[in-house]
Amino acid sequence: MKPSLLLLTLFLALPAAYAGEFKVEKKPFKSTVGFEGSFLPQEALVMKIDPKVWADFTIKELVAQGGAVKKGAAVVVLDTEGIDRQLADDTDATMARKMALKTGELELANLEKTTPWRLEAAELGYKRARDDHQYFVEVSRPLQEESAKRSLQSTERYLESATEELKQLLKMYKEDDLTEETEEIILKRQRYSVEAAEFRLKSAKLSTKRALEVTIPRSAVDQEQALKDAEVAWKTAREALPAALQQKRLDVKKLQVADQRADANSQDLKADRGQMEIQAPSDGTIYHGEISNGRWNPVSAAKFMKVGGKIPARVALASLIPSGAKLHLDAFVDETAAAKLKKGQKGYVASVSSPRSRLSVELAEVASHPAVDGKYHIRLTLSADGSPKGLNLVPGMKGKGKITTGDQGESLAVPVQALKEEADGTYTVRVKSAEGQESATPVTVGAESNGMIVVLSGLEEGQIVITPDEPASK
């Protein structure tokens, strides 16, 4: 055979490789929705730690995945040495903190009382110094100066008087030409008086000069300085004493706030210690990870649920399945499937481990909104008859099944891939005549399920429809 003839023959044979034929027949047609899900308990108690301050939750012992526990039994035993030591240290720190706060409050109470007194005393001291200074300037200094001058004048007059008296005595006794012994004694006494007056005058001159030039001016300087000091003390007291009182109030408030926060921290630490006693709230079975919202997620827990592992805060570590908890099946379907599902529809499920088994189910719940992944959560209750003989269902096992959503009875149906959507939105199928000729035939369609679709009009029983095969890669 020539190469060109061979290629022509192969080309003519290609349609048979990429197309098939389907004979249209009336058969029972039921609409179904397939699903895949997990057998999970109707009730599961999720365990997690929600600490306030403590961060080290190291595992020493734990119940293995799927392990049975009794109520009150330890699910996880944690290393508590660190937090117990912290609690002991916190007790001593609390005593010291309370003592410091009490001392601060007593000091504040004293300042509240004494600050007005000290302010009043400082003001009184300033007023007295001002009055003393004014009195000294206006009265005391002039009086002291006048007194010093008058004292000198008095001494001078006394000397003058004593001297004059001595002169008169000498004159009188000289005229007698005879001085008696008594008169001599009187003259001697008068001479002593003159000498004494002369000394007093000398002393008075020095004292007066000292008083006028040194003592009184020094007193004036001292009075001036005392007034300045009292004024500075008063001004300083007006600023410093209220500021010190306010600072003490702030210090005590800070101590009180720190004490309250420390007390709260202590309570949080004690609460965190209480959370470290992770016990089973009832008899049941332990599953590592979280069972909630139709899913069992053991992935996160698998990273730390081991001896030496550290439990992170607010992450589910395990779920307790109470003894006797019934199983149901949770699954997630797309929007197209969810639109066909209604509560009460029935179907069946088979466990992945026993794909030929059949367990009757009834749709108990369909989510009204999609989850974040766009899937709709559905929940199916299992038949009260229980599992098929020999099938031992446990939580976490997978299952596949179908739910019947409609029954069209005896209907004409064709494979979905036989349809072709035209530009106007209608559908056609290619029908093969008895002579082998193909032609496009318009059809109206109805329910669709499992790759088949009901043809409501356009076809008759016994006709042959061409069904293009989809490429293997699709």
C-alpha cells in the first residue's frame, strides 16, 4: 500500500477513535448527588488551653490517639515545675509589694496632714521676719544708735562733772592753806572718780564707735538676710511642698496600680496553673486535634502531641468523644449539589474500608451559606439499624455515598457529552440515521445526574446519538 493511501485510511478511521454511539432507550432515571465525608460523633468536647500569662506547657505524659479514658483521668500531664516555682516566688513578692504600698500610703497620709501645717509655718516665719525687719529699720536701729550716742554723752558729762567737782575741792582747800586729813581723803576719792570717769569715757567712745560702725550695721545686714531667707523659704515651700505632696500621690497611685496589676497577674497565673490539670470531663475516647464543624483536624496537634512537645495557646490539643456518642456523617459539597439537596432526602453511604457495604442515611442538615472554601456543609444521620454486619465504624473513618434528589421514572436520557450548546443557548445532539448519515437535532433537556441527562423532546426511543469521547487528559 502506498504511504498516501495509508494516511488517508488512518484519517478516515479517526472519528471512530474519538466518537461513540449511544442508543436512546427509556429507562428508570433517578437524580442523585454524590458525596464524600467522614464519620464523626454527634458530640465532641474540644480541649484547649487559653492562658493569660504563662507560656510553657511542656508535655510529660499523654493519652494516645484513640485511647479510652475515665471521667477525671488525666488526658495530658504537663511539666509544672516552672510555674509552681513562679507561684512560690510570687507569694514572697506579693508580701513585699503590700508592705511597700502600706508604707507609701502612710507617708502620703502624713504629708496630707503636715503639708498645710508646714506651709502655714513657712508663711508665718516670713511674716515675722518681715515684721522684725520693718521694726528694726523703723524703730530698733534708730533707737540703738541714739542709745549709743546718749550713753557716750552721759559718760562725757559724768567725767566733766567729776573733773569740775575736783577743781572746786582743790580751790577750796588751797585757800585754807591747810589741808586736813579728812579733806585729803575726800580729794583722793574725787581723783579716783575722775580717773574712773575718764576710763568709762574711753570705753564708751570705743563701744559707741563699735556699735555705730559695726554692731548695728551687722544687725541690719542680719535682719535683711533673715528676711530674704524667710522669703525664699516661703516661696520654696509654696512650690515644693504641694509638688512633693502631688508627687507622693502619684507614687502611691503608681504603687496601687502596680499592686492591682500584680494581683491580677497572680490570679491569672493561678488560673493558668489550674488549666494545666487537663482531665477528661466524662468517660470517652481521646482523639488528638479538633473535631468541630464537620471536620476532624489532627494536623496541628500532631506537631506537638508527644512527650516533650509544647502545647500552644488556644490551639485544640484533643477532643473527647463521650462514651455512647452516636456517629453521623459530615460531608462538604459544591454549590451545584447543595442546590439540589433538602432536609429529609435519603440515600446510602459506604465506608472506604468496605466499599461494597451499604448503610442507609438521611439528610439532616444542609448549610445555607458556603464555608470559606466555597463548600457547603451537609450532615447525614445513619440508619437506626446500625452498621452492616462485620463493619466496625469508628470516628474519623471516611465514607462515600449518594443521596437521591429526584425520580423521573421511565425517561429518555443521553450522556451529557452528547449535548452541544448552540450560540442562542439551545442544545443539539448529533443523530445517526439508518443510512449512516449524521445530523444535528435540537433537544430540550431536564434532570441531570451521574453524567446522564433526561431529554424531554427532540429524540425518540431507538435512535442512535453520537457521543464524542473526551480526551484522556481531561
